[in-house]
Amino acid sequence: MTTPDLGTTNSTSYTTTLSGTPGTNPSVTVNIPGTTALVIITANVATTSPNGSAYMSFGVSSGQAPSDATALIRSNGGTGSMQSSAVFFIQGLTTGNHTFTLYYRAGLGDSCVFSNRTIVVMPF
């Protein structure tokens, strides 16, 4: 699922809520036949300070919380925007339907802007 609309956050904890007019937060429900999945997250990310940082991760309905270990991270990149992707191989899932949802957070004292957000999940 792709959401092109722009949304911002200054929360230093992971959240699914973005301010502005961010549209629907991307999520996808996938039937996992085994115990693994490949997750690809993509976004155009910008920060408001030259040394700022922005994080976009994902959570899984089966209990995996978003974390920096599974995040697309933009750090110390100036104030311009950057379109990028991050790919993760997730293990330990149970067989059945799982919903994967994007989450966002900002570095301390920063405000971040996210657009063109996408999550793709390929089960194995």
C-alpha cells in the first residue's frame, strides 16, 4: 500500500499518527504460510534541522513492535528530503494472517516529514 500524502511528527516515541493531511497510514495484511517474510519500507523523509533524525519502522499484529533495528533512518542529512527504502528479513512469525503497519518517530528536538510511504510484505 502506498500513501503519497505528506505527514509530520515530532514524537520521540513510535506512533502511527502523523499531523497535517497524511491520508491513510499504510498497512497490509498478509497470509504467512511459513515463519518468515521479507518487508520493504519506502518513504520520502525530511527533517527540520541539519543534524536531525527521522525514523520509519513497522509493527506486526502478532506482537512485533516497531524498533530502530527495523527502521529506515535518516540522520544528520541536512534539511532536504530523501527518498529511500529499507529491507528486512523477519523470522519467527506464526502461520496465518498478520497485519504490518508503518510507525514513525523523530529524533530529540526535531520535526520530521514523511511522504510517498509504502510497505511491501513478501511471505516465505
